[in-house]
Amino acid sequence: MRPRDLLCPKPAGLYCPPGDFYIDPVRPVPRALVTHGHSDHARAGHGAVLATQQTLDIMGLRYGEDFAGSTQAAAFGETIQVNGVDVTFHPAGHVLGSAQICVDHGGTRIVASGDYKRRPDATSQPFEPIRCDVFITEATFGLPVFRHPPDTHEIGKLIRSTEQFPERAHLVGAYALGKAQRVIRLIRDAGYERPVFIHGALAKLCDYYQSEGIDLGDLRPATVEGGAKGDFAGAIVVGPPSAFADRWARRFPDPISAFASGWMRIRQRAKQGGVELPLIISDHSDWDELLETIVETGASEIWVTHGREEALVRWCELQGIAAKALHLVGYEDEGD
Amino acid sequence: MNRFAELLDRLVLTPARNGKLTLLVDYFRTVEDPDRGYALAAITGDLSIAAIKPAMLRTLVTERMDPVLFGYSYDYVGDLAETVSLVWPELPPERKPNHAPTLGEVVDALQSASRSDGPTVLARLLDSAGIEARFAIIKLVTGGLRIGVSARLAKQALADFGKVDVAEIEELWHGLKPPYNELFAWLEGKAPKPEKAAKALFRPVMLSNPVEDRDLEKLEPADYAAEWKWDGIRVQAVSEGGIRRLYSRTGDDVSGAFPDLVDAMDFSAALDGELLVGDPREATGTFSDLQQRLNRKSVSPKIREKFPAFMRCYDILQLGEEDLRPLPFIERRKRLEAFIATLDPRRFDLSPLAPFTNWEDLNRMRTSPPHPIIEGVMLKRLDSPYLAGRPKGPWFKWKRDPHTVDAVLMYAQRGHGKRSSFYSDYTFGVWQGALGEEELVPVGKAYFGFTDEELKQIDKFVRDNTIERFGPVRSVRADRDNGLVLEVAFEGLNRSTRHKSGVAMRFPRISRLRWDKPTIEADRIETLRAMLD
């Protein structure tokens, strides 16, 4: 079977004609397979959703229990038949429960990796490379300039800054699902035992991670109920990046704004966002890891989605690997 | 190297002065010699390293990676040093040196490299470093750290670090060399204060504050002396133990450009004054004349003869072995008058006092000074010692009102930094040519003087009236019937052969937007030419 007959881009997302399902559709469809819980990949309103239990749980937390007509949990490594097409979920290492979806039919195997990273992360199952004919890769950081440093180094910068500026609150912007919990866990792994304060938008997901056995330590709401500004001097406060531009942030004493994202690799990004302490911590693969993964899958053809496709396509061409950009719409190529 | 690289990154992103000071002090406290000293020298601009040109950097990197991928990368990042630091290929672990170079080693390697092997040495250093360190190395070799830290701020950080007065640091500064081991030892209390090793050191200059709205009513005219404010270059002439130095007001040694003046410094003293050209006994040259002598590495005898440099003296800081700075102004002035009388009158004269009885008097003198190169008056408190820096109270400057002209906006260019999405740099022109056939000729460029609200209005006007684009520059509709008139204030005008209009403005800024004024009523070039000194 030709790969393009097994999976092809449609306005609603990547579609499998023989299996009659979509992967990560961006609008409501009768049957959806979802790689992970980020809102641009996991949307509410589908007829049936097949995803890992943790992704289903996260969708339930975000959209309410009735986010889909019916749900089915896929265990990692277990092959499920959907209208005669074999699908298998494998860990993607992106956030808790995130998966690559392997679609195997008529002698052709395609792996749709969703978003993935290769670095060890205590809050997510580690990525497993899967041999395949076609590998569909994201390209969020698909330029040679993106090379993520070790996350422990970045957290070290944060902790040193709390020692240098003990009178200032350290506001760490981090996306509510995945990044926030990973950052908190890294802070704990660095030996920081004081309470970490969190914005209300993070509470449900942090509770969920803790209930899944990921220890985040002493978390407290970042509210100043009758307290004084000085209560947060030297404290680490984690919240969604949007909150820090808001009045919410003004309650803290002379805050230092930090932002945990792969985008912080580019100085101008940090500068334009008024970020004083950029923390280059990403849940996506960096350039070197994208290349390494492409080689490891042994795929003879690479399809590139959301991000900076042209550089990755160029690199594949130089290596003699067929590659094309899929031009799927609706995914945030900036989210990290 | 990594600590230095991290310091640079933190300084760039830390807007507050106190935050920068904390970072610098912390760095001085936790980093060893000689690295901290080299870092200091890099920040104050006292580190001399043979420069590598951007084109060479680009060549080095495209020898090592696909030029197309480099092109995508550079387009995305927009900064050459940063792009190269990020894309530079990492050596495989077995080929990577197991020692990452320290800042001291990097500086040594770069300083001992000859011009021809500079690129090779640089490439080897980049191979051995990580991303952040590579960025810092490239910044060192391409010159200009651009981290928003002045030499003055770095010295303040040293003062905070050692809990001493910043004037003490400034006074020692010119006798010290990177990596400043003896300075740090003193600041840490491990060694005595370094002797003033060199002779003829720079003394930190005393500066004045502008007279503001209600300052004068609080002051007593009898407490102050007034003198003319000369529009030259503030300098300090120091001659001690056979060493002669001419310093700018920031302490840069400018002796090389003024050998004629330095030759005449056959005394043992430190003088504060204004560098001017001409013969003080006959005529003082204009600022345009003075410019013939500025920013030149060497001066031809012809130029030297045509525009001889001299110093019009304001103050005396040292005479022989005696430090006169603690004396009151009136006392120093007496010493100065006596001392100047002993010097070569072609090279040194006295800035005369301008007697006045009340502020109205002084105001009249200020607005119609007796010489075109006077830009206002100075007020000096009679009982004040000579203090480093800009203390409020003892010295004031009261400048002549700036010149203004009505000009028409011709081109607008995108700004930088927080103005990067706005057209905020404006080129404006005035009319020339016969009546009925006027055309605009550009006379200057300004990028400040307007409020944020006015910036938005001009930006909208530029976008609505663009007739042509050249990269970041837009050409704006400007003719007899259409266009925006800007009132431009400026400090002075020079003759210019570089500009089509033949004039160049000093310190132009937008003083008002004249939405009300028809473009054809803007000024003509003849008006400007008449203002030429």
C-alpha cells in the first residue's frame, strides 16, 4: 500500500481512509486517535476517542467527563484493530501519557509521532524509537540553532538566582500541562525543598500528576490571603506564561520573570517578552535529536509537520532521504 | 568562560541598574583572578584583542555546515554572533578537548594570535567551548559587548564589592591594567591600596546640572561665580614627573591627537578646561573648525597649523605636589589665574569670569553671548571644593536656548529595541531652489524628542503616506501640498561636505509636531545657512 493511501492530510487533520479515523484532528470527527493532552492536539467534541488512559484523564480534567461520545484506552505496546487497521501506541516522552501512534496496514507502517522529546524526564514515559517506512515528525525546533542545554543546568540558574536575589520573587512561566510539572520536579531533584507556589490554573493538573505517582513536593497556592508582599521574597512561583503579563503578577515583590521554554534559546525572544531569566527547557526535540530520531526509525520517507519544516526537509535531502512538508493546519508551532 | 558567558546573558536581560550591580558584584565575589579582571576589562572596553570581521566568521561557519541551513538559521535568529554560536558543529566527544578554556586562556590565545592565524585560533576556541561560551568568545572578537553596562557602572560595582567610594576607583583606574589582580586584592582587603603606579593619572571630572525651572529662586547670586560655557571638548591636562597626558572628560587618553598642545605642557600640574582651536589671543575657532582636529589618529602638519589646539582653563586640580581639589572654588581660581600667567599664551588661557549682579542680568548674558562658540553660562559656587561626579548644587549649566527650524518629514526608518515595530527614526529636509520650483533637501535625522503618543501618530502617518520602500526605510509623501512639518531643535550647525545640503546639525531632536503647518511654509536652506557659525 502506498503510504499516502494509508494516511493523508485533510482539513480536519491526518486521515486514515482504510481505518476511517483521524489522528489529532483539529475539528470534531466521528473517530479520533489522540497522541497527547495538549489542547491543539486533543480537542473536545469527537464521536469516539482512542488514546492512552492518562491522555483521556487529562482531557477529562480539561474539558469535563463528557468530552467525547465514547472513549477507549490504549495501553503502550498493545496493538488495537481499528476497522482492520493495526494501531499501536508507543511512548513519545513529550508529557505524561503522550504517545506516538504507529499505523500498520497492507505491509506499510507509518509512525505519527505527535510531539516528542528524547531527554530523560521524570514526569513522562521515555520515548521509544519505532522502525517504520514513513516517520511523521514535528518540527517545532527544526532549525540547527535549536540545541537544548541539559535541563539540570537551567534549573541551576534559577536556584542560583534565588540566592543572588533573595528579596525578589521568581516567577516561572511554564505551560500548565507537562512543562509546569516537569519544572517543579526538576526543582525538587536539584534539592530545593522549600514550598513552590503555583497559580490556580495549575492546581488540577499538578494534583493529577501527584496522583499518578510523580512527587512534586510541597505545593501551595500563590495567593496573598491577608498576607504581605514580603511573603514571596525569594520564593519560586510557577504559573502559565499568560498570567505573568496580568495584574496577577503585581502582587509579588519586585519579581524576576523567568520563562521555561525552548524558545528562550533565542535571546531576542527573551528580550521581547521582558524575560529576565530565560530557562531553556523544552518538551520537544532539539535539532540534533530530530536528526538522530529520523535516522533511528530507519524510515525511507519523512513527513514534516508543524514548525520550521524547510530546514528539516533540506537536511533529509542532503542525506538522500525523501522528505516533504505536510502543511497541516491548526497546530501551534510555537507552543512549548 | 561559562560564568562570564552567563554574566553577559543575565546583564543583557536585566533592565534595572541595581539588578545589574548585584550580578556584577556577585561575579566579582565568586570568580577568581585573572578571569574576573578580564571580564571587567571586556565590559569597560579596556581589553584589546585583534578583531575578526563578520565576513570571516561567516566563512568559518559555512566551511563547516551546509550554507543553506546556515542561511535559514541566520534569517531566523537575525544576529550573526548568536547564530554562529548556536549552529557551530560540536566536535564528537573523543575529539573534543577535555578542558573547556577559561576566560583568561581565551584572552591569552586571542591576544597572542597574529592577524593571519586569528581565524584559526578562533575556530579552535569555538571547537572547545559550549554554546554560551562560544557566544561570549565571538562577542569578544567582534568588539562591542552591547550589554547595557557602562564603564562607570562597572566601576560602581567594584566600589560596592570593596565597599569603597567610586571616586577612589576612578582615580586609580588609569594606572591599572587588566587583569587588575592588585585592584581586586585591595578590594578584598588582602592587600594595601595600589599605589598610583603611573604618573599623570586622570582625576575624575566634576560635572554640572542643568538649571531647571525653579532652581534659581532658591539660590543667592552672590554665592556664585559665572563664566562662559565654551562649546569645545572638555579636557584634563595632566603633566607629572615628565609624563604628559591629555584626557577626555571620561578619562580616555586623547594626547595623540593634540601633539601641539601636549608639547606646551611643560609644567607640573593638572588643569581642567575646554579644548578649542585658534589663537586665544586673537580668535577662537568654531566647533566646525575644532572638528577638523577630532576623531583622527594622526593630524597632518597642515591641519595643525591651520587649526592649532589650545586649552581654555576652568580649574586647577593639582599644582606640583599639592592636591588643590579640597580648596574652595574661589581659592583654586586665584591659584589658576596666577598659574596660567606662567604658561605659553598661544596654548593656554583663562576662561574669564562673567560678572553679574542678578539672575536677569545673567539671563541676558546667556541669551546673547559675546561669541558664537559660547553655548551658555556656568554657575559655580564660590565655596565648593572640586568633587568627582555630578553633585547637585555646586555647579550649574544654563544653556542658551537651542536653535529650532521647521522641516518636512522625508524618510522614516524602523527603530530598534522596544521601538522595533515603529517607524521612529526620521530624516527631514528643508526647501531649496527658486520659488515655484522648490525641492526638499535632507538636513538631518532625529529619533527622539517626541512622546510615545506622538510616536504612534507619526508611525501611522508614515504607514498611511508611504510612497516607496527601501528595506527598513520608507519614503514618505512630502511635497508643496502634502506632508508633515516637524519643529526640530538642535544645538548647532556645522558646514558639511558630506551632506547635499552643506550643513550638518548637532544633536537634533523633534521638539514639536506641526500638524497645523502647511509644508510649503517650512524653512528654507538659506535660513539654516545664515545660522552657520
